[in-house]
Amino acid sequence: MRAVRRLGKTPAELGTTTGVSGSPDILELDDGAYAVIGVDITDQVGDLSMLGARCAPNERVVRVPRTTFVAAKQDIPED
């Protein structure tokens, strides 16, 4: 599995990185799935069950700025 392209603008273009540490991003993988880079907030987000959501032991909840998703919208296919 490998990343094949970024969706949306770069974190530098969006002003969501200092260039020193990691940056929020959305990537398309070679199998058509997506990967999200963000800050791990699994321990802070609290109980997800009221939303019908669950986080498996091998999963993490990550925080990604709204601007990152809005900028990626044009690159996400309708189907």
C-alpha cells in the first residue's frame, strides 16, 4: 500500500503547518482508499457510542482542520 496523491492543497498553502513538525493531510492510496494525517485525539474525544461510532484497538481518531477537508472536496469523486 502506498500514497499516490494528495487531495486538496498542501498544508503550507493552507497555513496548517509550521514546516517543522507533521502536517494535517488527506492522501489517496493505490487501492482507492484514503489516509488521513492528523493529531491523535482518541483519548480526548470521549464516548463515541452515542453517535453510533466505535474505534477499534488498531484505529485512532484524528483531528484534521476543516480547511483541509474543504480544500480536498474538489478532488473527491462523486461516486
